Amino acid sequence: MEFKRFGNKVIMRIDKGEEVVGTIEKFCKDQKIALGSISGLGAAGRVKIGLFDVLEKKYYSKVFEGDYEITNITGNISTMNGEAYIHLHATISDHDMHAYGGHLNEAVICATCEVVIDIIDGIVDREFNDDVGLNLYKF
Ligand code: FE
């Protein structure tokens, strides 16, 4: 991974063999980035995305292996328990240009991934909401 920062914006390249979620999470922790938005695109050989079942309050995830375009990564940075908390969703497409999308757990890059992080000066924390079963923004 390499990046360049321009004021409150970061341009990042995640390389072949690197995993997107862990790379962005480590970067935000190392750089002490607490709040912001994330967007990206690229190509991955292994992607794990999930769906949150609201009745069961649990995630169902599926792994896709092969050639996939990451047509979109969208997400945000906030904090929980004093640490950077990354929330990412992604849409991927296959050889037939069919798309699959969901909550992004993991994406291993097979070509490149281009990410823009927009840093916001501020803090928004999260706390677990028992009713929903997720870590929600707390204001
Ligand atoms: Fe999600």
C-alpha cells in the first residue's frame, strides 16, 4: 500500500495480494484518523461480503473467488472504544457483468485498488444498540 495526503484527503493504492479492510483499518489507526468517508474501486480475487439479517440480528456472509471488479467501495470511519472503526460496503461484478453487493468483510486485491479517504475533523463514536443488534453512531 502506498498513499499520499493532500490536506484532509488521502489518495491510496492497495496492491496485489493485500487485503482491503485490514489495510484501511491499520492505516486509520496508524494515522490517528477518527472520522471520515471512504470510496474506492479496483479488482479482487477473493471477496467476502455479507448481509445483516435484522430478525436474527446476525450476518450471513459469502465468499466469492475468481476475477471480480470492485465496482464500488463505499464506507466511513468513526470510533468505538477509542479506536478507529471502519464500516465498508462493496459491489463487485463478474465475467457476465453481474453484480453482487453487501457489507464488506474482506477483499484480497488481484490487480490494484484505488481508494480516496476524506478526513473530517471531529469525533463520532459508536455504541452497540441492543434493539438493532449493530454498533450505531452515538451523538
Ligand atoms: Fe454494513
